[in-house]
Amino acid sequence: MSIPAEKLTQYDEYVEALDLLDEESRFEYIIDIGKRADKTPFPSDCMDDVHLMHGCMSKVWIVHEVVDGVHEFRGQSDAIIVKGLVSMMTGSFSGLTSDELAAVTLDQVRGLNLGALTMQRQVGMMAMLKHMQKLSQRAENGADRSAAAE
Amino acid sequence: MTDLAQDLARAAKHHNLEAGFDVERIRQDFPILSREVHGKPLVYFDSGASAQKPRAVIDAMVEVMENEYTNVHRGAHYLSQTLTDRYEGVRETIARFINAGSENEIVITRNTTEAINLVAATYGRKFLSKGDGVVISDMEHHANIVPWQMLRDEIGIELKIAPIDDRGVLDLDAYGDLLDQNTKLVAMTHCSNVLGTVVPAAEIVRMAHDRGIPVLLDGSQAVVHSKVDVQALDADFYVFTGHKLYGPTAIGVLYGKAELLAQMPPYQGGGDMIATVTYDKTTYAEPPYRFEAGTPPIIEAIGLGAAIDYVSAIGMDAIQTHESALLAYGMERLGEMPDIKLFGTAPEKAAIFSFIQEGIHPFDTAATLDRAGVATRVGQHCAEPLMARLGVDGTVRASLAMYNTTAEIDVMIAALERARALFG
Ligand SMILES: Cc1ncc(COP(=O)(O)O)c(C=O)c1O
């Protein structure tokens, strides 16, 4: 399954920007994205245990909805850098179908960091992707069930 | 000069014993300290998690694998005999290092965690029963909480928590109150891995012994920063881990008084821990072997022996003096920063700084330090209950060691200023 290029424009934009920067500037770029994320406030009532992603060193919340058959995500974190990373993740990989989302690769996720942070494991971008994939699958299965019930 | 005088002069110069403690010389003994991270010189402030290794340790381990390696305690051949002697020699080195009464009081374990689990599983199961109390402090590492909780869930002991004040100082009066008739064991950290607090260990032991209660001290952090004398402390059990003491991973130490070890049942079963085995009956070896089932960490033991020789040659007192200067300087510099909230301001403490920058998530602070080459730890430091006591989700922890310098503290301070500019 490959993802249509036009669905990854936001992702490509991030990767291109990061590519042009040296490591130090990438670090600041991610922080900038984290700060800018606050301009569209994350619903504070969603910063709860239901939307909390487990296993991160900082708290990460992800909300999800299905719009016209594709998955839309928004993310939040109490650490600004992680907010930047989760914003890049949700910005990059929203608007995909479940199958497309399942096709996102580890290398693609790595492209959104490019060595700016050595704490990849703690930051858990792969865990974010897995979480988003899980949410999409769960919605899919839920939809199947309600379709079957109709 | 005679050859001997020359050698001594060189040795003295090497560790700069005459001129006192020469940190630059010591740094040269640690190969990793010359590397860079993100294009900046590595500033390693995570020794509380695990310390770096001097060349002497690395060489000793390589040398044993290249020239002397075999199993110990088993072979009827030259290598086995010489390596067994060396391995057992390390037990004596460890005994001397903490001034144990005999090398037979030194049990080799995998780490502190295993040493505490060993005591809980053997001493605990044999001598504790339902309703008995075990006193720990409010600043324990999970390694000194969870084994006792498991025992609680298994046999119904009660865990009692000795409180600390806001500086991280143990409340001795409250501790004394917990030493009631039900209390059958005290298990306490000698030095907090988060706050750096050094507890008055001799006093803690004396108070417990007045009521006939034995004491286990978790010396994981304490042995690294100062001279420990288990007989002077009169500790019944003393545990520590090799990798924080500039030695390798996967080796730790349980010191236990001979009369206690003698009464304890084995921990794990297998080779090396037996006297005789038939299908009907097995008799167990005497301590310490009774507690060392299976092939021991041979190479690691050689490494730990080299680490102890290394710190002993420098002198624990000299190390403590140097680290005290780092502590004073760090407390002063951090104290000057209005946005830094420090946790752990006990008068008796090791060079461990736990802090947050007001309004900045510790992760953001630590990531900025990392960019500057400064390695710290962020989070709960395996001490969740302590974090709850302090009322924080986590802190940044800079834990220093003998090879750190005041100039490195300056690098950290500059990076903290950058974090303020980036996130403030
Ligand atoms: C005070 C204290 N106790 C116990 C431990 C556990 O040591 P280890 O993981 O080597 O068993 C540590 C190290 O993290 C520690 O600092």
C-alpha cells in the first residue's frame, strides 16, 4: 500500500525544512512548531487519561476523529519539544485512511527528527505512530460493528 | 633515584598525590570523556545512573579475556586455578574496601537490586512473618521498595515509611517512633539517588540496634562518594552496585554479617552453591557461596576489583573533597538562578542536583542540556513515591562524579540560560 503523494504535502514540507537546517537549527525549529501549536488550543477537557498516551517521559495526549472516511488527529504534550514532535506527527499523518496510516514506515517517522534530538526512544515518535494506528484501527472496527448492527 | 623511588614518584605524579587531587589527570584515565556529543565536549552528569569506566577497568577486563579466561571454582587446570585465585582475590579487595570483617561476608550479586531481593527472599522469608514491620525511608529507589512490597503481598509484613523534611533530611524522631515492637528490619538508603541526601547511617543503625532491629543500608550512591566502613557503621547488611563505582555492569555486592548469612537459606539453586548433591538430598555450601548459584560474573568481578583499586589509589577522602567542592560550586551557581527550583538541600549531601526550571518541562530542560553535550537524567529516577512527596512529576538530575569539573558546571549553567531563552 503506498500513500498518494498529495496526502503527504505537510509531511514533505516538514522534511524539506528540516533538511535545509543544521542540527542546532532543527532543534529550534521543533521548539518553534511546539510553541506555534498553542495558537490552536488543544481542547483542555481532552487532556485526560482517556486521551493520554502511555509510555512517554512527558505526557502526550492525542485526539482523533474520522472525517469523510479519513483519520484526523491532534496532539498535545506538557513538554514543548514533545508538543512540536507530536504536532509534526499529527500534521503529517492526518487525512489518511487506516490502510494508508498502517503503511507509514519507521524511516518516514525518522525523517521528522533528523538527529536534532537524541532522545528518540524517550520521545517515542514511533510510539506516537503506533498509537495513531491503533486509534484508527479501533475506529474502523467500531464502525464495522455499528455497520453490522444496522 | 632507585627504581623503586622512581616508580613511587611516577605513581604519585600519576594520581598527583603530592599536589592533591588533579582532576585533569583523572579525566585522562577515562577514554570516553574526550569524546564529543552534538559537536560539543561531553559533559557527563549522569554518573548517578551509571559511572564511566577508567582505562584500568577496561584493560583489566580485556586482559582477562585475552590471557586468563576460563571458568572459576571448577577446572583441574592451571588457568582455572589462577583465575579462581584472582576472582577470590576480588572478594578480599571488596572486603577491604568497605572494611568487612572477612571476605566470607561478601556475596557477589548482579547488582544492588539483586542483593536486596536476595535479603528479602532469604532473610525476609525466614525471619519475618505476618504483621512484622519493615522500615524504609521516603526517599528510596524502587529497588528498596518493591522487594519489600512483594514480601508484604506474600507474607503480610507491613511497610513503614520514615518521613523526610522539605530539604530532604530524614526525620530522625519520626524514624525512632517507627522502631516499635512490630518492627523487625530497617532497610534504608545511605544516600538518596535523587536528592543526594546522606543519612546519618551510624545513628540510624544505633537507634535500631537499641531495639534489637537489624539494618540493611543501600549504599549504591554512598560508596561512590565517600569512605564506607561497614564495621564502624555496624550495618547488618550493606549493598551496592559495581557500575556506579566506575566498575562494569552486572556485578553487585551484598555484605552481610557472618552470623546472619550463616542462618539464611539459599537464594537460587544450582551449581557452585552446594556442598553435596544426591537425588534425595542436597546440602548447601557455606556463605558466601551458598548465595552464588551458577557461574559468577567473572570478568565483571575482575573489572570491579580494578575499579576499587583505582579509586583506592586516588583515595576516597580525596574524591570526597573534590566532589564537595563541586557540590558547593554547583549549589551556588544554581542558587543564583531565580528560575531554578532545587530539590534536596540537606546539609549532608553528595554532588547530586535535582531541579526544575520554573515554567519549563524538565524534558525540555534536559533536551537543551543534551544539545550542549550535557548528559543528565530526567523523570522520576526510579523513585516515584519520592516524586509524589516532592509534589512534582519529575525533575532533571545532574549527578556528578570525581571526573567532573567546575568548568563543566558552567557549561550546564549556560545551557540552562539558553533553555530559559528558548522556552521561557
Ligand atoms: C540508591 C539506589 N539504590 C538502588 C539502585 C539500583 O541499582 P541497580 O540498578 O544497579 O541494581 C540505584 C541505582 O539506580 C540507586 O541509586
